[in-house]
Amino acid sequence: MIATVLAGRDGDLGVIQTFLDEASAGGAALLLTGEPGVGKTALLDAAQERAMAAGARVLRAAGAQFEADVGFSGLNQVLLPLGTELAGLNAAQREALKVAQGLTAGPPSDRLVVSNAALALLRRAAAARPLLVILDDLPWLDRVSSLVLAFAACRLGGSRVGFLAAARTGAGTLFDAGGLPEHEVRPLDGAARRPGSSGARAGPADYPAPRPGRAGEPRERARGTGY
Ligand SMILES: Nc1ncnc2c1ncn2[C@@H]1O[C@H](COP(=O)(O)OP(=O)(O)O)[C@@H](O)[C@H]1O
Ligand SMILES: [Mg+2]
């Protein structure tokens, strides 16, 4: 696999690598914040690539506006691939998660039960190899999933689970309410923005040049001027 090179992001990638190392050694969480278009998703992509190259399993979900009101839709996105591990939980936890995710009918469990069950499931999934949970666009995640996942993110000590999330600046997510570590992704400076400039191996094919006067084009957005 050829690793993607992100121009101008050596510092941010260093922070992410330290986080990945900590997470796979003993559990860790990190929230990336920054303006829309600044490059958070690109950093999540890079983190995913690095984690997978190091042998970790990656579960990735993204908040979406159309699902923000659908309770547990985010949790469902994250946990759906863990069917095998789900079967290994005790019956009460298994049922709580299946009902919460809409996989089976039944009386809903208390949120604390669901939260503990989700935590147990993630820890179990990380038993064989490190697990990285990536949550993009956190503010759009439905509220109850955010609560459950933030609960888990605060209790990763001694596991090999990493939580890496991204949210726009000022969104006030439940992850920063929980006091989890944050890293602010800043707009790229001029040198790093120019494709082909020193240290930047990304070329025009990777990042199309902005059309004059069109805010929101990829490269405009990368330097944070579009918003
Ligand atoms: N380091 C970079 N150099 C050049 N372009 C980048 C860089 N990082 C991101 N981009 C481009 O900028 C645009 C916005 O980045 P994205 O990661 O989606 O921002 P965010 O998730 O913060 O909204 C995308 O088209 C992306 O390819
Ligand atoms: Mg994004």
C-alpha cells in the first residue's frame, strides 16, 4: 500500500501517530477540531491508513444530517461489523445492544446498560489486535449514540481501543464535554498549500486547483478560507 502524503500536515500527523501508539498500547481518545474544509477528514483518512498498516482493525462512522434524529443510528454504524464479538457477550449485554441497534425487537435497556455493553464489545473486539474507532462529523451523530460512545471513550484505559473523532470548531460535542484530549487542526500556511512545494508531494491531480472566486473548492477549503 502506498501511504498518502498530506502536504503541510507533519505536525498534525505527529500528534496522530503519538495518539495511535498510545491507543494501541493502552487505550486513548482524541478529538480533532477545526473549521469546515480545513482538512480534518483527510487527517482521519491518514490515521486510518497508518492504523491499518500497523495491523489495527478500524471501525469508521460519520455523522450525517439525515440520521441525526435517528436514535442509535451512529452506534449501529460503528458496531455493525462486530457480529462475531457480539455473540461472545453475556446475554443481557447482547440483548441490550441488539435492541438498541434495532437488530431485534424487545424492551429497550437503560442507557447505562447499553453504554457498558458497547464498551465491553469494543474491548472484546480489541483483544486480538488493536482497534481504532473513527468518528467523523461528530456533531451530526445522533445524541444517544454520542452519549454511549463518549461514555466508552472515557473508559478506554487498559484496553487497546482508540477513539479518534472530528468535529467543527465550536460544535460543543459530548466528547469535549467529557474532557477528552483535543487537537486543533489549523489552516495550512501558504508554502504547504502549493502543490509541489517543498515537502509537499501532493500534486494537482490529488488536490484540484481552485477556480478563482469560488469559495468551497477543495483547495480553497483546505486553507480554511471558504468558511
Ligand atoms: N494537506 C492538504 N493539502 C491539500 N489539500 C488538502 C489537504 N488536506 C485536505 N485537503 C483537501 O481539502 C478539502 C477539504 O478537506 P477535508 O479533509 O474534507 O476537510 P474537513 O473534513 O475539515 O471539512 C478536500 O478536498 C481535501 O482533499
Ligand atoms: Mg470532514
